[in-house]
Amino acid sequence: MITLVLETEPLAKAVVVTADELTVELTDGRRISAPLAWYPRLLDATPAERQNCQLLGDGYAIEWPDLDEHIGVEGLLAGRFSGESRQSLDRWLASRRAAPSQR
């Protein structure tokens, strides 16, 4: 059996979020993109909320504090989309509608 061993941990150095796509530039020069449909909280966010992100640690993950969204670079590379349950997402969407915000 062959096991994939990464030479170095994939780390993000830049993040661009458009209305329909998340693109992450890695420290090794690669870029990876995923549709926002994979991440419903980002899809529902305002442009300002999408841009308010920060890298965690050395870039192992990306956090959107306004949205309580965290995406790990390894998961993004593996093609993992949001694992949030429909119930959790519905509660989050309802709380956004109920609370006055800066949206």
C-alpha cells in the first residue's frame, strides 16, 4: 500500500473571495479554488463579510470571524466542502435575519 506523505504542510498566504468562488494562494506557489456553494455561510455573506478573513497560525486555516467559518487548507486541498448540518445552517441563517447587523 502506498501512503501519500506531504513534504511540507500546505499553508495559505493569500485569500480571494468573489461572489461565487474561494481562491487560496499557497506558500509553495499553488492556487486552489472552490465554489462558494461548498461553503453556505460564505455564499450567504455580504462582500464585506467575505473579505474580513484572517489566516490562522502560519496559514494552516482561514477564519471569517463575522461568519464563524473556518476552512482548513488541507481540507480544501482534499476537496472537502462544509460539513455543517442543514439544521445548524438554518439556525445560523435565522439568527442573521433576527439580529440587526452591519450587513
